[in-house]
Amino acid sequence: MVEYPSLAISDDPKLAANITHFSRALRKAGLNVGTGRVLDAIRAVEAAGFTSRRDFYWTLHACFVSRPEDRVVFGQVFRLFWRDPRFLEHMMAAMLPAIRGVQQERAAKPAETRAAEALLDGQLPEHPEESPEATDEAEEIEIDAAMTLSAEERLKTLDFEEMTTEEIQQAKRMLATLRLPIAPLKTRRHQPAPQGARPDWRRTMRGAGRTGGEIARIARSKRAERFPNLVVLCDISGSMSQYSRMVLHFLHAVANRPAEGRQGRWAQVHGFTFGTRLTNISRHLKQRDVDAALAAAGAEAQDWQGGTRIGGCLHAFNRDWSRRVMGQGAVVLLVSDGLDRDAPETLAREMQRLRLSAGRLVWLNPLLRWDGFLPRARGIQAMLPHVDSFRAGHNIASLEDLAEALSRPDDTGEKLRLMAMMQEERA
């Protein structure tokens, strides 16, 4: 058993108490922080010293962060607790209902709401009550809530990055119930069918040979059907971390859902993550437990919240995996914001090759949540011409719309509108 030396700290260890309180906030924000890690953090700070803010940050980061997806939450909680006390006041005001007259100076960044929620321990600051005179003079306002959205409908339209810890858990449960049906594909082969539209003369003559050449009935056949493969390429770079995590929850539900009649399950579901390198997580998606499946996938993909090399990763997929998983008619879902560091020529070439191998290529981009989105990034301009459909992928409602889009082969989403904008800028 590892033995630690005694710490040379005072009888009134304020820093140790603050680190303990900080660890409680991290735990409430969703990090896996236990007593052992708190003790390790106190000893690490005592050994590293407290002279540099940067060293202090990375010392605590090494002790408390064990998963790539925890980095953003840790950074925001650290900022609120140690670096910017006034920002905590802002977040306290941001968590008040808008009807109280509190306005945000700016929109909350990713994970800030969860960080403030953890530090406040779920308690909102009390709003001062109005005086009786102000109440008497105030105009009575009646609100008709008959047409307001329910809590579930609001959650469907809420951006994944803006969700609190509790809302994320609710969203995951809703994603587990979503369906992504796909119609079967007609093949060239035929199969026996009593009510088929095509006569099967071979089976008819074979039956006549057993009855002395008399044709008792004409056998019929129809074109055989099969279901296509689903291939998901999911960007797990820093800007896509939260969106990719929710999409992978949805993908796990799709991969483990049983067939339902003619709108059955996919033949096979393949999942790949990419940031700076390509990782095949298909075998992890076969685990029934979603938490175990995504934990195993996250452990194998070492480039969570890193940089982005879409062109290089697509080249690796086209070279190593395309022929293995891209059967005839395979549907490819590309989940990415299109912000790439590779040369646009390489990206365009690999996107074209991917499109030629797929039966259909659908691009989900969370940046489409902005009304003023313009395709000005070079990566987006290189990728857009080679997709069949370009759609948003930032909330539950957008994933629900994806099922309807797959049922319509002519659906292009926002592609035509954005392509027209690109041509106008070039003209």
C-alpha cells in the first residue's frame, strides 16, 4: 500500500478546506471525484506549491480529471471557484427565471450553467420582494399558458451545450426512445412470393415435371429486399465534444433496437470517431449497457476534445474501412462542424470519394442552429457540394427530424440554399 508523508500544513488549513469544497462542486457537476482524490489533490498542491496559478490549475486537473469529457466542466468550475468571483455572481443571476426581470449580459458558455448549478448546490438566490405599494400600483398581468411548450417539448428544442446536468440525463433517456427507421432496399434478386408480380417460370416448370408435364399453377416471385448499413462518422474535437456525446447515445439506441416490421432495423451499424485520428468503436456499440459502451468507446478514442483533421481521418476511413462496411446502399451520417485544419483540396477529394461509396451521405452540423450561419469556412465550402443532405444536429428535435429526412430520398436540408449563397459570393 502506498504511504504518503505527513503534510506540513497549519492547524487551520484554509486551502485544504477550499480544495475539499471545490471537489464537492466537481462531484455535483458530474465528475467522478472521491475522498481519495481529494487527499491526493491536497498532497499534490502541498508538493507542487501555490506560487503559480497555471501550475495550481494543472495540479488539480491531474488529480480530478480522468475522462476527456470532464475537461470543459472542470475548467468552468475552476474559473468560478478560484479565478473569477464576479463571474459566479453573473451565473447566479443567469439562473434566475427571466420573468423576475433579470437579464444576462451575455450568453452562458458551454458547461457554465452546470458549473454554477454545482457551486450553488441547486439553490437560487432569493429575489427581493416588492413593497405593498409597488404591488398595488403594478399593473396586473395575465398569462395564458394554454399554448406554452411543455417541459418535454422545451427540452427537445434546447441546445445540447446549454443543458444542465439534470437536463442532460433527461435528454439521454429521451434519446434512448428515439427511432431511426429505414425502408428496405430492392435488390436484383428475386424470391418466391404467392402474390408476386413476376411469373417464376423455372419453378413453374420444375413443378410441372412432378405432375407429368401438366402445369397446375404458375409460380410467382418478387424482388428481394434487404436493409442497408448505417455508418456514422462522429467528430469528437473540442468544439464538438458535447454534441458528439449525445449523438453517440442516440447511435447506441439505434444499434440495439429490434426490428419493427418492414420499417426494420439497419443491417449493421458501424460507428467511427475522429479528431486527429480515426477510431472504430463499432464493437463497443454492441454492449447492451449504454454507459459501459460509451465508456469503452471513450477509453479507446484518445483524441477527445483535441484538434481536427477531417481530411486525414476521411482518407484513413476510405483507405482502410470503406470496402469493409460500405455495402451497397449504405447510409453515412457525418457529424461535424466542418472546421478543419487540413488543406481544402484534400478534404474535397476525400469527401467526393466517400460520397461515391455511399448510397446516401447526410451531414449533421450543429452550427446550423444559428440563423445567420454562412458557409464561409474553407472546410465547409469543400465538403458541402459532396453531401446529399445538410441538416442541423444540435438538439433532440433535429435528431427526430433526421428520421423523416431519411424516409425522403429527395431531402437536401439546407444544402441548396447554402450552395446558392456560395455561388453568389463567388460571382
